[in-house]
Amino acid sequence: MIRNGIRGVTILLAALASTAVMLAAPLPAFANGNHLCETYGPHYCLGSANLNVNTPVFETTPGRDLFPTQQAGSFDGYPIFVIQFGADVSKCVAATYGSGVFVGHCGGTGTVWARVTDSSNVYRWINRYSSQHNPFGFTEYLTGFGLGVDFDVRPYPPPSGSGQLQRFSWR
């Protein structure tokens, strides 16, 4: 009887240990790189001064290591993701209507993004929360300005000549 108890505890510990190893495993590297950057213009990437919650995400080079992690479900027919910071995978790129793009807790408000594929390694990113809470009913896309300033969410397509950049590639 004691042997059965020891065997059960051993099996339980082995299962927990293998789960811990899977959770501690590093995120995969992308063939195209780990920086999400504007496809056109000066090719600024998503970066932040630190990973404190509510720190603005701004245009910089080379940007922070980021990892898109697909979630179950879709938004507007597109697959959904959280975009995690490689330096702290508990933090994600987030946005809320009127507050821009910032560092947030993964699973928190504004961290779910729908990925629209335009072509090979060229994407537009819809922020689900901002789109659902926009008082004008617009779908809100990750938007850069090619000026080294904070990212924002704006409707697509951008106004002609506005300089708003809404297509991104992994570099």
C-alpha cells in the first residue's frame, strides 16, 4: 500500500516537472526575426523604455524582441494573438481607444490583436478592445507615423498623405 502511494506521488511529481519544463522553455525564434517593424517608411519597430505597465510603446530601432502567441478564436474573421515581450512574457503590447499603445499585462484589457495578412510577412494588426469600444464604430489598427513617436490605433485605411503606417513585418 505504501508502494502504491509512493508510485502515485512519483508519477505526479514527474508530470508536474514536465509541465514546468514546457512552461520555462524559451519562445521560438522566427525565421524573419523577433522585431515587429513598419514595413514601409523608415522601418521603425515596436519598442518601449521599460516593461512597466502603461509605458508607451514607441517607434525605435531595432525595437524589443516580441513574440506573437496565437489564441483560440478570431475577431472579424481573423486569427487572434497576444504580442508578448521577449524580456518578460507576462507583458504584452496593449491598446485602448484614446490611450495609444502601451505595455500591459498579458490577458489584460487591450492585449488581443487580430492579424490581417496582406502578403508574405506583411500584416495589419487590429486591436479588438479598441475596435469594440470606439464610439464611432471604426476598426482600430496598430499605426505608426515614421517619426520616432508613440504608436497608436487608428482606422484603416489611413487618410491619404497622413504618413500613417499600418503594415508591419517581422525583422
